[in-house]
Amino acid sequence: MVINMQEKEIINKIKEILDNMKPYLQMDGGDIEFIKYEDKYVYIKLSGACAHCGYQDLTIKDGIEEMLKSEIPEIEGVINVEL
């Protein structure tokens, strides 16, 4: 897969935003990892307490996804992958 300059900029911005969110998730015993950006979707992996939390969907939709979309309009959604 060839990544153009615009996609590189988007990926760097995604990583920056996720890095800024990490301390809040880590305070509750969880963590987040960037997996990839593909076809306007961000793939992440929640781990620790976040991986099995009942509020996982809320955290993704109303927290992570909203923050990313507000900063990067190209993003259509966030998908949590379980590796």
C-alpha cells in the first residue's frame, strides 16, 4: 500500500491526538494503540481495563471518534480491533 503525503500527515495527527488521550485512559488502567488508518477509518486497539470495560463503545464513539473527527474531518469512524 502506497501512502501519500496527505495520508502521512493524517496519520501523524491521529497519533498525536491518541498520545494526548493516553494519560486519561491510563489513569483508569487502560491504554490505546494506533493500528492503522485505511479508507478513512482509524483502527485502534484498546487494552488493559479499557479492553473489557462496559463503556468501551461509549469511549470509542463519544470520546475517541468525536475528538479525531473534530480535528481531522476526513475521518469517518474508529474501529477497535482485538488482536
